[in-house]
Amino acid sequence: MKKHNFSAGPCILPQEVLLKASEAIMDFNGSGLSLIEVSHRGKDFVDVMENARALAIELLGLEGKGYKALYLQGGASLEFLMVAYNLLETKAGYLNTGTWSSKAIKEAQLFGEVIEVGSSKDENFNYIPKGYSVPKGLDYLHLTSNNTIFGTQLKKFPKVDTTLVCDMSSDIFSRQLDYSQFDLIYAGAQKNMGPAGTTLVVVKEDILGKVSRKIPAMLDYRIHIGKDSMFNTPSVFAVYTSLMTLKWLKDLGGIAAIEEINDKKAQLLYSEIDLNPVFDGFAKKEDRSNMNATFTLTNDKLKDTFDAMWKEAGINGLNGHRSVGGYRASMYNALSLESVGALVDVMSEMERKG
């Protein structure tokens, strides 16, 4: 039977996208060749890349606003480095809300002064810092919109007079925002829009070219923009599947439509966590992520029983990250409300047994 896939990433994808991707692997556009056999310079794949870049800009509401979309490689981990390489001249600010922002800070420190404007490390990152001040004279401020491991999510973004950068790897395309408030957004595809292997970068072109250092070609956003994301051979399968996912999202009604569904999923699961005495939520309620719900058992002796129950129900990927323990239910765009209902049913049955 098909599993209810709560994996944190690589993530669940729509069934129709998986079908189209598998068909393209066997025969791409009726060419008699596989998608992963054809030249990335050929018209068929060039069209894929152009459409994928254009559709990302369209869905984010950034058409005609000076932004370029890129599909690069190396995941968000390489973007931690590329952001600093391209933007950090003297000092930058980082809001430290978890593992990935901590890693981004470490990379940026290779290039200049890094100021932690706020941190939730004191409580194992189970909340989003508030009331912090952003110093003047920063080259940019870096945020992480959603913290996959700890299950927290920024609900409001600071208004700043500097370049605003955001790692949106685990909640890109999941909720309506004014995306024009950001100057650079990056997101590994494997959390919410495609398979592992490509990274979406959306950057306002006029913020580039202002650092004094020489940037290696592979790490220079301007080079990739000039080559339409084809400076080197792209991850053709990942880009194609991401395009199919973005088309699926557009046909569904775009970000507004998926946000409504995501809200219902989150409300259903968090309501069960709060009402069921067998479980405790990890993240502070006001900062809970709609994408990644983290929770623990109130009695660890029930672990074996609960684990057997959710596995028997066809649920996959529920174990929490070692940094938190317990459980993590990742509710990305393609996860159905039915799957969340299946998990809630198991949790309710656990209460009756417990």
C-alpha cells in the first residue's frame, strides 16, 4: 500500500508529478530518449529550464520586479557559502534559530564579521527570538524562515534598511508572503518542491557585484544569471521534476490555495497534540511550523507501542531528529489532509490504550 509519507526530506511529491517524471525518464517529449540522456543544451531541456525559472518567479509574485531565478547545485549548504561570497564585504547579521542558521553563520564567518542579532539556542531552538534589534551598517540580514529540525517558523519578518536574505528550504511555496521584501531567497528543492539535486535561488539582480573580492565562477550568481542556470550541466531530472511540481501547484490554485490546505493540516495535528495527554509539543505554540510538527511522548515507556501502531498504519518518516528526539511530522505541500488524519487516528487510539 502507498505510505503516508511524513519524511522531512527528501519529501513527499504529488503522485501525478511522480508519474510524469517516470514517463520522462523512459521517453522525454516523444524523443525516444530518456530525460537523463538528452543534451541539456537541446531545445527540449532549454525550454524546461526557462519555464522552471519563469514559473518560480510567477508563483512568488515577483514578475517585473528585477528578480532572477536560478537552479543551482550543492543544496542550501552551498548557499550558506555563496551568499557570503557574493554579499558580505564587512559585516552581516544572522538570526540564529537552529542547526541550519548555525551552519550558515559558520560559513559567513570566513568572509567577514558576523553579528548574531538574536538566538534561541538557550532553549534548544524551540522558539523564534523576538524583540531583537538589527544594527546599522550591515551588508545584509540573514533569516531562516522555517526550522525543519525544531519545528519553528517565522510568522513575521523584520522591516530592515539593508539587504534581506532568507533560507526558505523547508517552506518555500507553502504560504502567502510579500516575497518582494526579500532580496535573495534560496531553497533546496528536496523539502517542498522536487527531488534532491537542485537548489532554487531567487535574487534581485541589483544587489550583486558590490563586493571587492574576486568570486570563483561557479560561486558567482552573476555568472549563473548570465548563463541562464546553464553555466555547468544542471541537474536535469531535479529541475524537470521541480517544474512539474510547480505546474501542479499552479493548477491547484497557486500559493493561496495550498496555504489554505496547509493550515487545515497543521490545525488538525496540533489540536490532537494539545488535547491528547499522551503527547507534548516541542515548539512554542506561537512559533509552531505548519511544515514540521515536533512532539514527544509524555511517557517514554509507550514508545515501542506507539512506534508499532504508526508503522502498522502505513505511516513513514515520523521519527524526530536526534537534536530533539521524539517525533516529527513533516506536512509539506503534497501531503494530503487524509494522511494527517491517519496519524491523528493513531494518536487518538494511543490515548485510549495508554
